Amino acid sequence: MADKSRDISIVVVGGSYAGAAAAKKLSDLSKKGYTGLKVTLVDEKSHYFHAIGFPKSLVDAKYAAKSFLPFSAFFETGSQHQFINSRLKSITDAHHLELENGQQLYYDYLVLATGGKAPGPINVSATSKDEGLAEIEQLRVGLQDANSVLVIGGGAVGVEVAGFVAATFPQKKVTLVHSGKRLMPTNFRDGVSNGAVAKLGQVGVDVVLNERVELPSDFGHNAHIGHKVLRGTSGTEYPSDVQILAVGFKVNSTFLEPLETKTGSLLHIEDGPGFIRVRPTLQLDSDSFPNIFVPGDANDLPMTAKYGFKAEMQGGTAAANIKKLIDTGFDHLFSESEDTAIANAPPLGKWSDMVDAIMVPIGPELGVVQMLKVALGGSGIANFLVRQIKSKDFMLWMRKGYFPYKQQTSGQ
């Protein structure tokens, strides 16, 4: 094993599910003999937002306030690790990157957990807690004043949002329109989809399948407050006072352009959301950059791998692989001879998506579940499991462990 106490610089860009998991596992190594290891976590936002809990944040202001956790509490005060509140501008080469605040950072290993942008405010665009809460509050007030709500997209998020809105505001007309022939991702059993349709009906949601809503060119990528009449491909009109997008996903990969220029090859997929190409080890798909890992929603793994808990698992896989490289002295060899380092690199673990599990609350009392390929859609057992495990706080308690330290008021 190589000298564990040597200086090792790890930069993690993005502090949501994949990035937080990777940064925490890697920074913990400094307490296990890796005394020269430094983790720098970079995020454009001052606070982590528990996006999984957005459906509850939308209707519960007190819960929303708890869903923002300060990155300044991520690392212990006085440790060698640091948080930088900025945005990645470009990756210059295999060891350097530039932030939008002008800082240049050196890295031995880079974790790109930049994720993707879902429609706002499901994906809060604000960079501070106060602005983020205001963003959600604006939509919440719009819902309170509305007579009718249209939710577009019948994946897990759309089902949860429609369910919580309808359960919280039973006097309002809530319609969920989905382009597919069934709700929920297709890797889940029909029982989950059928159960979701039935239980949405119990809370008063009208579900329309096999219908694609035609959005105006100026509609954008956010929810809208104000009366609109949108048309479906069937010709049916859907009037509503609030429109919530729960479909559409975009990935930013412009920071890869210097690397793509150097290699003469695309490191992202041009079509669709623009996912970043990765290998089964979650390394960037290039022989030139074996020290760059891309866990989470930004990578080109199937959409069935793009859930919060799976992003956390991918962050763990990336961290474990980086530790393997550290233990064999890969970073030291790579800085001297890339070819020698690559030739002597240890075998790394491959991401394996073995878990087709989902738990979807439909309001605070109902829900559907699939575990171990068993669908609990229409059953009361599913309602009980969802109430006990997820709908109370959408498992926010699990993420608070990432932020155990006192919030810093100044510094990094």
C-alpha cells in the first residue's frame, strides 16, 4: 500500500445526493490515517436542498424550512476540508479546474456530481435558502389561490406532487396528464402503476394517460401561476390556474469543452438531456481522464438509475473506487507518467443497479410500493409502509447526518 499520509487533493463538484455521499465518505478517510487528504466540496448553492421531499415542501412551509441544510455545516470547523460556494466554469485538464468566482483548483481526483436540472421549483434554482424558500412559497400561495391545478408528467415526482396537492387542497380540481400508457417508470410492475391511478383517484386527482400536453414555446422550464388553457395532442383542452411541470431534465456539460478539445472526442451525448458518458466504474469515458468520476443524474446510466437513493449509492461507488486508486498510489504515478499509472491501475468496482425498489406517497396517508420485485399497489400494506417510512419527512432524517457540525457564519 502507498503512503496514506501523502498529500491528496480531491474536488467534489455538486453537493446533492451523489456529491454529498462521495464527499462524506472521502473526507472521513482523513480520520483513518489518510492525514494529507483534503476534500473540497464545490456547489453554487449555499444550502443543500432535500429535493426528494419537494412534494411535502410545496404544501408544508415548516417542512420546507427544514429541507435546506447549510453546506457550511458539512465539514468540521478547523479541518483541512473546505466548502466553496461557487459554480464550475471549466475543467482545464486532468489536474486543474476553474470556478466562476475566478478560483483555480488543483485536483488529484475529481468527482463530478453536477446532476441535472429538473423543472423549477421541483429543482429549486435559487442559490440561497431564503430565496429558495421564497421560490417555493410563491408556488404554494399560487396553489392556495387557485381553483384548478394541472400537473404534467406521471413519473414518481408527478404522482407525489399531484397527490399532496389534492390531499392538502381537496376543494381544488387537480389533473395529472401523462404521455405514457401507464404511470411510473416502466421498470416497475403494472401493480404499482394501477395502484397509483386508483389512489390518486381516492384523493381526487383526475388522471389522463396517453396524452402529451403541447407547451407554448415561451413556457420555459418552470411551474406557472396564472390561468392558462393548454391543449393535448388529442385536441382536449386543459384549463388551469397553476401548471406544474414534472417532466423534462437537462444536464449542463459545457465545463467539459476543454477536455473534449484536448481529446478530440465528445464526452457527453449531444441528443436529449446531454448526459455525460461514463464507464461501468463511473469514470469519465476517456482513457485520458481516469481520475474523473461522474456519479448521479449527470451521467448516461439509464433513467431507472436516476433516483436520490441510487445517486447516493453511485457516490459511494465513486468514493470506494477513488480509495482503491489512492491505496495503490495511482495519483502519484499519474502525475509522473499517465501511461504507467493506467497500466498499473487496480481493478475498480462497477456500478450495478440491482435494486428496483420505489416508495411513492400519494398524500400523507396513501402510497404505492415495490420491493424485491413485489408490487404493493392497491394494498393497505403499501399505505402503512409509506406512512411509516417516507411520507412523514421523506427521509430527510437520513440526510441530516451529512451536516453534523455547527453552521459556520464566515470563512470559506
